[in-house]
Amino acid sequence: MKNLNIFTSQLCKPLRSIPANPLLAEPMYLFGSIELLGTGTGDIIRLCKEKGLKEPEFIQEENFMENYIQPALDAEYIELTIPGKPTSINQKYRLTTLGKSITQQLMCSAPESL
């Protein structure tokens, strides 16, 4: 959603999705590989309500970077896949050895019902 100027309050309303590649999107939808465009956040809200869960809070990317990604990078739980280009469109993140270790510890201590 970066650069689309969508405010989090708008995510609770029906949105018009514009696929990056419409030629791929239509057959993928017909095959059942993707959902109907523009229904994702509405479906999430509906399913939460059906299950008696709190309605989700949607955060903007800047907050996500500031509150989650940067602290995880600083703590060395995750690392950049392209270290020299932090703003690359192809940038992704992966767990470090420390991050994998912590994930394993959390998985081992999680209740069986999860």
C-alpha cells in the first residue's frame, strides 16, 4: 500500500483494487489462487466479528517500520536481504540465527492449542 495514500480509516470501507498485472490477476482469481480484488480487509474484519474477536487495527507502513521492523533490525532478530540497498523495491527481510533461535524457543513454549 505504499505510495497509494490510503489512510487506515479507509481500509474498513470497500476499496477498488488495481492489480499490477491484470492479465495474471484474472486467471489466478478464476483458478482460485487469489481472492476477489478489494475484498481482503473487509473479509478480515467480517471473519473477526464472526469469531467474536476484536476488530483488527490497521497501521500505516511508516509506523510498522518504526515500531516493528527497525527494532527487530536493531536487536539483530532480522536482517536485510540486500544490505547495501535498504530502500530497494526488492528488499526483503529474513530471520538471523538469533531470530531463528528465539522463534524456536517460542514455538517450544507455545501452548498445544496454537
